[in-house]
Amino acid sequence: MLDKEDLVRNYLEQLRPGVLVVGESNGVSILEKSHQAILSASVLVKIVVQAQEEKAPGWTTFQDLKTEANSAEHLKDPDVDIHNDTCFIVFTSGTTALPKACLHTGASISALTYNSIRFENLDKDRISLAQLPAYHIWSITNLIILWSVGGKALLPAPVFNPVASVKAITEGRCTDVHLVPAMLMAMTSLSNFRPESIKGLRSIAFGGTLIRPSFTLAARKDLSVDHTVVFYGMSEAMGIAGFVWGDSVAVSEDSCSIGKCAQGMSVKICSANSKDPLERNISGDLHVSGPSVMKGYLTGEIGDF
């Protein structure tokens, strides 16, 4: 993505970050070459995760920061409002326009966490396979939710690797897996994949794309899970709804329910450019309200999203 200059410039100009973290050294070279002016104007700390032997001037590593930091006292701020201050900035996908930065607060993340714990009946005995990209909001919130109940996460590989994921599920005794359908297909298509080797897996949660009934059926058949979970949300409003598919639920051939709204959330389908609700089975614009809705866009843009 770093080679897409217009997209990266849009991110940097909206955020004007004080701290910038880059995965590998080749990303450092791209940024320094194409966006030097923005980096010099706003970025105070530049971190590269996987550095080569010689770091680029002005860049540091997490290990260097750990060595230099003797205390975290300087991070404490008595004026922080943990409920209403921004704690996450999530960008939209950019499908119809350049990505926009959505501001989420401690309150919106807490609402998502609370609803997810209740919905999935999570506890400290859960072991989740953390194979989604570490920078993706679904991955970040999954870990926050899991760790808030004392659960464990297994990271099978630096990037998605179906062989490593299957090995982690079988040898690490995972109880939960969160994935997109393509990940499931990659794992179950391995030549040496054996469904009978999967023991103790309780749940597979789908999200991030259109979920078809065939995905839920394949998950329950190939991975022998008790149930599958389908989540629905967006950058502006995370954790809107979810549904548990178990053996007692009839599966339609052409649609996959996303269930009821999460606690405190409300939705309605309205006619275009209005707030007038439509009758059932008529397509329209989705309107959402509730505690997990963002507080606004970073740009200050107002109006419907």
C-alpha cells in the first residue's frame, strides 16, 4: 500500500501523526522518498518494526525505545477523559472515495467490548487464533475483548499462513477463530488438512465481507465447530449486530442473517436522503445509532455517513 502515493498522502495529511510505525525497512525508503515534507513537518518519532542492520537516519525500533524508556510516568495525563477522548482512529475502506478517518472513543470501544463478551459468552479459558492483520481494527478489537476476560491469543505467523494457522489450531488447542472466508478456504484446501485433527474448537466468527450460508456450513463441517458467528459492523459503527449459527438454526441457501442489534444499538432502513423508514424487504439507506457509533470524522465533516 505504501507505493500508492495519493492514498498514503491522504492518510498522512488527515492524521498529521506525531508517531509513525512502519513494518519493514523498504517502507521507510518509500516514505522518505515520496513524503519527506509531511514527515518533517509533523512526525516526532519514526519507528520501524523489522529494521535492517543499519537503520535509516532518524528512525528507531521498539527495542531501542524499550531500552531508552526508564519510566512511563511521562505518559500519564491527569486531563485525559477515558470515555470521551479519541482512542482509535479507523479509516473507511475508500471504496467510493478517499478513506476518511473515524474517531472512536473509550466509550464506543467499551460498548463493543461489553456486547461482544456477552454475545460470545467469553471467559478466561478461551484461546483465540490471532491471524488477522495486526493493524486491522477487527484484529485490534478482538484482542482487547479477549484480554479483557483474561483469555489467550495465539499468533501463528507474522502474516497469514494457512499451514501455520492449522498447526496453531491443532497444537495450540484454540477454542475460537476469527477470519474472512478466504482464510477458511485456504486452510481447508491444504493437501494435508485433516478435519479429524481439529479438537476443542468451539466457534468460528466471520466478518469483513459478504458472508454466504455456504461459508457457515463449510466451517461447521470441515472444522467441526459447535457454531459459527456472523458479525456486522463498519468503520463508523463497530459491532452493530451479530448472529450465532448452530445446529438448531435452519440455513437458507441465498441469505445469511446478521441477527439482532447489539445491546443499545438501533438501526432502520430509510429512503434515500431522508429519515423516513421503509417497509420490510425494500432496499434503502442504513441508519445506525447507539454507543458504539463514532463521535465524528477527523476532518470535522458533519452530516450523514
